[in-house]
Amino acid sequence: MSTVSRAGRPGFVWVAPAVTFFGLFALLPMLAVVYLSFTVYDGLNPPRWTGLDNWTRLTADPLFVESLRLSFGLTFASWVLQTAVALPLGVWLAGRPRSRAVLAALFFVPLLMSSAAIAVLWGTLLDPNFGLASVLGPLIGIGDGNIIGDGRYAFAAVILVIGWQYMPFHTLLYQAAARAIPAQLYEAALIDGASRWRTFRSITVPQLRDTIITSGVLIVVGSMTTFEVVLILTDGGPGTATRILPLHMYLQGFRSFDMGYASALAVVLLLLGTALSLLIARVTGYRKMTSQREGM
């Protein structure tokens, strides 16, 4: 009788906990931020409605334009770098030799570290006084080794550090997906005399299409919202060379105590992240994903 009773429950009963959790901890805060974006609020006194003042201020804020450009640059560079490294490395680690398992264990160490720990670690390594940068700097044309203190190289350093942090995760995605590819496909390619490059291009990459799209969405959303590493490593400097949009929002809200304007920046960030994710889903056909093992 209890089984029948459970089976007869309306569908909303089963989703009620998840919907409640999402409403309390995601939807309500988002609505609150949207409201604050139309107010002047310093975090202490009650918000005061000002209409579209914060939104018109966006168009006149040169730091907003610069931070937006840097965020797009970080997103694109992260996608290119992390995909170019994680995809072939994940496929290679999907092999069976024990040496690959040992290398994989070492490579996945950054997954165990927090963003703050990674930023502190690389801040020490890139210190021009006693870090490795003082040795490596002259070798790459930076005489004093002040990589994160030079506006020409700081942004590239941030991209590399963030890539080092997240590439193991995406490598793990590709490794798992590569191991799920049917061995019959590779056996047929071997019989046909296909080279390794042709096999990788014609079998492995098409079979990993859905994983590539999923990884790309995660990289885009993550790059548009990350700021802890930049905050600790460069604090947006030198000058504004690494002041990406999430960091600009944080500095406006928690250092300038301009919560209203910071809320407007947060809404822009939310809209951009959502729009980019939907664009990727639309262009790549993410919503039409089907099994690639039908008929196997």
C-alpha cells in the first residue's frame, strides 16, 4: 500500500526540496541584487531608490569598459589554453600503462588546493625578490623578473595560473569520456591503416564532442565569475591591467562601499554569463545531444 501511495504522489512533491533550496539561496538573492542595482546603498544605511542612475553610470565608467574587455579576453584565452592542453592530455591519460596513472596523480594535485592557496603559491613563485621569477625572468626577456608587476605580462600570468588551476579538472572530464569510447572504433581504424593523428581527428574528437561542449560551458562560466586568484595575486594591478569585471564589482562593493553600483555590475555579469552559455548551447546544438553509441 505504501508503494502505491508513493507512486501516486504528485510530481511537485518530489521536486519541492530542490525548488525551495533554489528559491531561497539563488532566486531571492538574485532578485535582491536586481533591486539594489536601482538604489544607492553603502551596506550600512537603508537603500535609497535612484532609478536608472547606476545603469547610466555604466556607460560613463571607463573601468567598466576595461574590465569587460579583460573578462572577455580572459574567457577566450582560458577556453583556448585549457581545451588545447586538457583534451590531448586527457586522451593520453586514458591509456592503461602505470606510468600514466602516476603522472595523472601528480597532475591532479591542483584539484586538492583552494583558490587562495594557489594564488599564494604562485604569488611566492612569481615574487621578483626571492621567487623563481627572479631566475626565469631574465631568460624570457624580463630583466628584473617582476612579471606580475609589469602591465605587459601580468594578465598573461593570471591566465596561466588560472589555467594551471582548472586544467586538471577538464583533463579528468576528457579522460573519463575517452575511456568510454568503444574500442571497436579504434580496431576498425587500425585495420584500415589509419595513422594516430587521423584516428584522433576522425574518431576521438567527434566522440568527445559533447564533452568538449560541456567543458567549454564550464570554462566560460567559470572564467566570467572567477576573481579570488586575481584578487590575491595582483589585486587588479599593476594599475588596472588585471581588473576583470568580477573584481571590479567586488572592489566597488566592498572597498568603495558602493553596493548599488556593484549590484548593477553583478547583474551585468549574470546576464553575460547566461547569454554566453545560451549562445554556446545554441551554436553547438547542446540541447540536441543524443547518444553517440546507438547501434553499438
